[in-house]
Amino acid sequence: MVKAVETRIGAIFESSRDAVVRVEVNDQLGKVSGTGFFTDSSGLIYTLASLVGDGLGLKVIQGDRELSARLLAKDPRSGIALIKVDEVESTPFLLKGDCRDLRPSSGLVLVGFPYEHDVSPSFGLVGGFDLQLKGKFFTTTHIRANIPVQRGQGGSPVLNLDGEVVGVLVSSFEEGAGCYVLPIRAAEKVRHDYVRFGDVRHGWAGVTVRELPLPVQGSRVAIDLVDPTGPAASKFHTGDVILQVGEIEVHHPEDALDASFFLTAELPVDVRIARDGEIRTIPFLPGQHPSGRKSDLQALGPTSLTSP
Amino acid sequence: MNNDVHKLLRLKRHEHPTPDYFERFLDQFHERQRADLLQQPTLSLLWDRMVNAFPDFRVPRLAYASVAAAAIVLSTFILITQEDAAPVGQTFALNDLSPSINVLPSGRGDLRYPTSSQSEFPPHYVLEARPVSYESPYSF
């Protein structure tokens, strides 16, 4: 049994290691090193927003090769950055899995660059799915993984036991005894925004919700306030019960928060609500998220990304 | 009343201690001195004995300053070493988020040691991004 797991992890590591790269930035502020991975054959790489800075002195080390790279976009809300190498015709890349298939105790393999060492595998299990920790909310649900991690591994891909990437390592806890993994679906939202609009466009509805004591149509989430100047003003009323936003069903306030991460400004989404005892589906056009209006989100460089 | 006092004083003038009084007094003094010695801390006793054994031994005033300076240098060295080995970021802990999830703000400038000659230093290895939001959770 253990031998079979060991063989499986070894196979996943060998098949993915070429698509995992060390990302280094060396600018006037110093030298920083982390991990990234190719997400398509055109040289597009996911890594950490906190690693890449302004994209100056950005380079990618793949095996013995050292490649210059440029920053396309970074999203502080998710912690993800998109960078790209142009010097190669085709790059190995990781296939994406569906993180919604994961369950507590699902096996995970992390492949990254700890400190100055060569690319290394780590193995662990899904511990759970968290939207908050000690009262601080994440921007979207994160995978809590019982995988020991070390410095330099930030931005590493986390794969399921089918060898598909299901998330990106974005944080550690308990001195690296475990880590939080951004689901690949959230990272893909950043990439899709960039491909479609040339920047990252988090959406905003302009509503405040509250938790109902008893569920209505399976949901405990009711609209409490509607910003009269926001995009929801003409669509929703106080007391509307939110049942579904886009593809995400809403049962608790946390679900609504999670769904709001996937809203894209100026991209229509259907919102299913219960109002006056009736279920209605309302087409809704989100506005620009306040963090985007503060130009916290950034898109940099030419928009010559090749969509896979 | 005054006559009584005068009588008493006259009697006291003729009062003398017995001949062995002074010998007993000296013995009692020595007994009390030993009892006090036994109540002193051991280190103090050892120090006194050392000073008695080496009557010429004196601690120069500058020695205390030297020892203090050495302690400061050693403490600084230990702190710097521990800082290098510690995980990046405000342990969130940010200390209000303990059990210590390590989190960094998005600005990369906060991640690194400011230096103008980067090649002299090893890279700063990154583990953290920004997993939490400070946005209002129920407003979106």
C-alpha cells in the first residue's frame, strides 16, 4: 500500500517537475526567489504577486536554462501573478484539475523549490476548506493542506493524485507545518480576466447581506442593505434571499462572499433569488470592485497573451 | 518621688558586673555572628572566602563594563541569527491571527531586506502571499 503511494507520488513528481520553475527577481530592492509553474505551452506562468514586485529584473530558471520574463498582471486579492517567458517556442505545462472534487483526506502533492535546493516533492492531505481563520476572512475559500512547506516554495503548484494542478501554495501556518492553497479555479479567474479584458476585474454588487435565523429555499442569506449608488440598486431589494450567484449555490453568508470573488466587472451573471415567496432569476451586471478602483489591481505589459 | 530616684541612682553607682560577665558577652557575640553567617547566601559566602584567600584580588571597575558590553554583543548576534532563521512575514499571528499563519501584505517591498548590493546576499526565499482579506465579509 505504502509502496503504491510512493510509486504514485514519484510518477506525479517526474511528470510535473519540468513544468515547475524557479522565479527570481533581482532589482534595486534585493533578490527574491520563489516558485512558479507553466500553465500553458505559450510560456505563461502562475506565481505569487508578492514575489514579482514591479516585474523589474524578473527571470525564470527552468532546469539549466535561465529565461527572462515579464509581468503581465498581478492580483493582490488572490495573491496570484501572471508572468510570461517569450524566449521559448513551447513549454511543458500542468493540466488543471477540478478542486471541487477534493474532499478532506484527499491526497495532494506539492512540487516546488525550497530555499536554494532543486525542485522537490512534498506529500500531504486535504485538511479542509476554509473561508476564514480566527475572524479574518479570505477573499475566497482556500484549501487547508497538511503539507509541510518551506521558504522558496511560495507559488508552487499543488496537484491531486491524478497529477492535475488543483491549487497554488499561497501561505503557510504553524511555522510551515501546513499551508493554505488557493484553488486553481480562483487563479484561473485572474487569467480569464486578463485574457478577456487585459486586466484583472473583480466585480462588485454594492450589497450587504445578513444571516437569517431559518433558511428560505435552502438559503440563510438575505440582502440587508443595498448601496443606492451601486450596480445592485435597481435590481435587488432589502429582504431578497440569495439562492445562487452564477454557478455557485448560496446557503450561508460565506457562500455569498465566495461567489462574489468570481464576479467580474462588466460581465453579466445570473443571480437567483427568492422574493415575496417567488423564485426569480435576475440578470446582473457587476460594477468595478472598490479595490480595483483604488488601482490596487494591476495589469502590466503588452496584452499579447496567447490564450490556450 | 525624687528621693526614690536619687536612691536608685546611688545604688546603681555601686552596681558592678560579675567577673565572668565580659567573657560570656564575647562568647554570645561570637555565637550570634556565626548564626548570621549561616543565613547568608552560599554565593556570598564563597565570594567572601575567595576574597579572604586572595587578599590582593580586586575586580577592576572596567571589568563590569567589559562583561556588560560582551553580553550585549552576544545577545545581538543571537537575535540576528534567529531572525535569519525565522519564517518570513508578520506571523499573524500577525499575531492576532495566531496560531501563526504567516501573512505578508501585497507590497513586495515589505518582503525583503533593503540592500543596494544584492549580489552580496543570498536571495530572500518567498513562501507567503496574501491569504486573507480585510474587506467586510458580508458586503460585496
